[in-house]
Amino acid sequence: MIKIFRRIRFDLMEKNKTGKYIKYAVGEIVLLVIGILIALQVNNWNENRKNLIQEKFILERLSVDLNSDLDLLSYQIDKASLFLKQYKFCTEVLLDERQTTRETFIENLSSILTILYFNQNRTTFDNIVTSGQMEYLQNQKLADSIIKYYTEGSNIGWDSGLIEYTRNIFAPYMLKFDHNPQVPETSYRAQASKEFTEIDYTKSSVKPKSIDDYKNDVFILNMLRNKIYLMEGQLMEYENLKNIIKQLVEQISNELNKS
């Protein structure tokens, strides 16, 4: 009887030990799972932090490029506005609406073969596209606006028209019609650099055209009219593009202020 009691007691003790072992094992598993979850959460937090840092860097660089585009557009608008004023002056002379000297007329006409065009600063955008970093931009609306600007803003039809007409029509005709004067200090080229070689074309045996020669050539008047039309369209597109860039810069600034 005593032996039976001892056996029962021993079995109960063994069962209690097994229960404790099971509880201990379950506790260890729970702690392990909690540790893994915490580690994953910390890892996710670190990844999100890295992504936010990279996103901030990209947006800051894009903002720099866009402001560079704004500066270039402002410069081009100022220069185009000046050229337009000069070309309109020349048309008034050709139409006998204004009297002037040949020197002043040629000075105002001297930039006629100059081509103004907008060239985007695409450094950051091209880098993030080729490296697949567009995914760092979490604001999809902002990402779409950025892609749209760099896709559509690089194709300005008025620029293409000016380049085509100036290089293929205006330049060949003007270079045959008269000397291509270099006007010191006042011309666009002279302002851009002081290192251009000055050639005294007046020493040529071919005499420069007079104002009357210009008046009697209808192509010159049509050329000016066409140039004025194209540049007015160009200016309108530049102003519109400036507004788009300003809005995009503001979007980027708002996104940066969130972080």
C-alpha cells in the first residue's frame, strides 16, 4: 500500500515537472516571438528613416535644379523682351514709321541670328530615374507632377520653331544679303564675352547695305514679322512654364516641411 502511494506521488511530481517545463518552453517561445517582432519593428523603423533621409535629399536637389531653371527662364525672358523691342524698332524703321541712322538700325538688328532656348537642368531627375530612386518619393501626386514637368517641360514648340527658322531660313539669307556686323559693347555676344575677335567689315570691297536696301527687301520685313511672332509665343510659353515651376517648388517645400 505504501509502495502504491509512493508511486502515485512520484507520478504527480513528474506531471508537475512536465507542466512546469511546458510552461517554461511556452514562455521562452513567447519571448522569442516578441523579440523577433521588436527586431522587425526596429528594422522597419530604420528603413523608413533611411528612406525619409533619401527622399529629403532628392527633394532638396530637385528644388535646387528647379530654382536654377527659374533663374534661366527669367534671364531668357528678359533677353527675349529686349530683342523683341529691338525687332519692333526695326520694323517701324522699315515701314517708315520711325527715322534713325543706319548704325542704330543695324545695332537693333544685330541679334537677329541669335537663338534663345530653354534647356532644363535635368541632373537630379535623370539620376533618380536611371537609379530607380523614384520610389523614395512617397507623395504620389508630387511624384506625378515632377515627372510631368520633366517630360513636357523639355519640349517647347516655340523654341523648336525659332531654331528651325533661324538656322535654316534667316541665317542663310542674311549672311548673303549683308555683312554680319559685330557691334562692340552693345551686342548680345559682346556682353556675353570680351574675347570675340572684332573684324572691320567696312574694309571689304562689298559695301554694307543701306537702310533703303533693307526697306526695299520684303524678305527682311517678313523675317522680322516672323521672328517677332515666334518670340512672342516663346515668351508666353516661358511665363506659363515659370508658373508651373513655382507651383512645383512650393509642393516640394510643403513636402519637406512635413518631415
